[in-house]
Amino acid sequence: MGVGGMGHPGRGRALVAHGRGVGRFQVAGSVGLESAAPRLRYLDMLRVVAIGAVVIGHWLLVDITYQSGHLSGLDALDYVSWGGWVTLLFQVMPVFFLVGGYVNAQSWASHRRRGVTWAAWVQGRSLRLLWPTTVYVAVASLAVVAATVAGANTSELAEAGWLVALHLWFLPVYLLLIALTPAMLAAHRRWGLAVPAVMAVCAAGVDIAVVGSHVPVIGFANYLLVWGSMHQWGFAWQDRSLTRPRWRPYALAAAGATTLTALVVWGPFPVDMIGAGGHTGNTSPPSIALLAFAATQAGLALVFEPAGTKLLEQPRRWRVVQRLNPAVMTVYLWHMVPVIVVALAVYPRFAVPQPSVGSWQWWALRPAWIAVLAAILIPLSVAIMRLERPLARLPYGGASGGAWSAVLVAAGIGAAGVGLARLAISGFAVQGRLSMPALAAYCCGLVLVVLPGRRTGPAVSGPTSRRLPPRAAGL
């Protein structure tokens, strides 16, 4: 699922229903901050609601089994015949890319006016995601090493390492879109909504090649075309070209719903918007059906913007969102850890009921399962957020405008993206051994991104540098 994926630990099913690249970690006054524009409260509410769907969806659909002394996991979508319809509720990745496009457009425009370079802006935005991700990657890697030394079962270790890495798929895609934001925003300002329209046509062409002609490699282009189209809608939301006149969000939702219905009823695509499906899936790679679903979801999100904004005018509701929003990145990265904790600490030691997946008994136990995991995740998230406070003293950006700075930042994002993608595909413990190539690529990428600027502290780079209050990082 998305802002993370999750799947059946024995298969490569990618549940891309949630996720988010929304960074909880923020450096006070870093070059990634949107300092000039007023804060749109509705964006924060969307992030909080979406991360709730991410967590609940992942926890709901994963099932732990313990038989004959061996731990394993099952994907409930493989056992619930109507489960594909449930994914229409839990596939929230379009929300994050929509919000990300809005915030990135706002941030780049603000910093560009102050003379901030591409390298400095991309570096700052990327590090706000990479630093907390590095903490997660380091802890997961150390856990794999400790488990290996302790003599853990290699197959169980590989499954666990894959389960806690799958949701990292979102970060390479989002880092790429950050790097492309200046160019894609310039395209938007020139051609407007024609840009995502052309991208959608190209995505359909890719699907024809993949599904019809069985050319699998070209499918990777849809990671940019499909998710990138949603990011472009965020640009159009930010400058209001997608919301004015007011009929446009309704038209987007209606067009998306109509297209999705046609593709599912008469086309080759399943209704499952999370898993890999049978011969044709919607997420690996992303399909035109997923883009149609995203159009429906994004259109509805924009339709309800006035109502959501009015809802947050009540101070108490806004305070709740303010308190939850800074934890989104932490929750996203760490929310599958409680599953591993419960699997290791509870199942081998206690007689945990294990009814058949999809049975009424299984559904009856789901609320208790979610409550137990929440009881672990909440204090874990609080502790992680406190431990991450020293990250504010790490380099946050300040790359110069020189060509080498741009080259290093671009190469770093590429290497880190490759490393994260390999972790998401294969996990932290390939065949029970630490995935050293992926970790090496990620570490090299991080170093390359950091190298061009070594400043720390709260000053904003650029001609109008000033101190800014810390605030939660946005997509």
C-alpha cells in the first residue's frame, strides 16, 4: 500500500494503497520550507486522514501465521473474494501526490523568487525525507545483523525484512518528482492541464505495449507518467486552474469514474487498486486504470475542499491536525514495525487464535489486532520523533549554483533512489542476508546529496535569508 506497499510475504504483491512522502522531519528554516505563502489547512488534514488509511489498511490486510514453529504472513486480499472493492477505500496514494504537487509548486516558486538554485532547493527538499529515512534504514539493517548473529531462520528473516521495506517504494518516485518539479512546473505554466493530459495518453500507450504486446520493461515509464500526472494536478490546484471554475473538479472526478468503469468492466484491468492482480495489475507498474481512479479521488478531494476548510476553522479541530501532522513521516516509515514485534514476541509464546483469513471469526478479531498494533506504534512514534531531534543539526542544504553541485545532487538522488527501490523490491535481508548492494547505493546517494552544501542551522539560503519557525515538512 502506499505512501507504502505491503503484500503477501511469499509473493511480490505490492499493496500500494497508501503512503506518503510527507516528511515529518523538518529542519527549522531549511531551504525546503514554504515560507512565503499562507498555510492551507486542508492539505494537512488530507495528509493526516491519508496516513490513517495507510496504517489501518496495512494492518487490516496483513495476517500473521505461526505453524509448526515457523512464522509467516498472508495477504488477506488473496483470500477475500470481494477484497478488491475494499482497495477503493484504502488506495490513497493519489492524495499524497496531489498534495505533493501543490506544496512543491508553492515551495519552488517561493524560493526561486529569492534566488535559490535548483541544486539548493532539491537538496533541501530531498534531505528532509532522506535523513529520517536513513534512521529507519540504519535501524532495520542493524536488526537484520543482530537477527543473523542470533541464528534467526533465514526464510523468516527474509520475509520480515521484505515486509518492513516494501513501503519504501514511494521515496524513489517522489524524489524523482522533486528533482523534476522546476522543469515540470515551467511546462505547467506554459501548457497548463494539457501536460497531465498528454502524460495520461502516454501512460495509456505504455499499457497497450505492456498488456497487449507484452513489452515489460517499458512499463517502468508509468511510474513517472502515472504518479507524475497526479503531481501535475497538484500544480493546477496550487494556481487554482483546476478548481476555477468550480465545475472542473466535478468534471475530473466524473471523467475518472467513467474511464475507470470502462477499463474494469470492458478492459483487462482488475478492480483491485492495490495488488498486482492476475495477469494484469494496477500498481506494478501503475496502470491507466489507477490513473483514472486517481482522477476520481483527486476530483472528489477538490470538491470537498471548501467543506474541509470550513471544518478546520474550528480551533479545536485544527489543533488536532496540527498535533498529528508532524508525525506523518515517522508513522509512515515505522508503522509495520509493530507487526514484526507482535509476530516475534507474542505468536511463539502464546496461543493466539488463528482463524481462516476472511472468516467471520477473523474479521471479529481485526479490531483487537489493530488496537494492539496501535498501542505499540503510538509510543514508538513519540520516541522516534524525540530521538530524531538532533537531525536538525545535520546538513540540510545550501548547495551553490555551480554545475558540480547540480551534478552531485542529481547523482545522489539517482543512487539513493536505486538503493531504496532495491530495498522495496527485495527487502533488507535477501535470502536471510543483509542487502549490501542496495544499502551501498543508498549510502553513496546520501553522501552525494549532502556534499554540495554543509551548512547547518536555521538560516534560509538565498538573498532574503531569515529565521523561520519550524513546521512539518510537506509533500
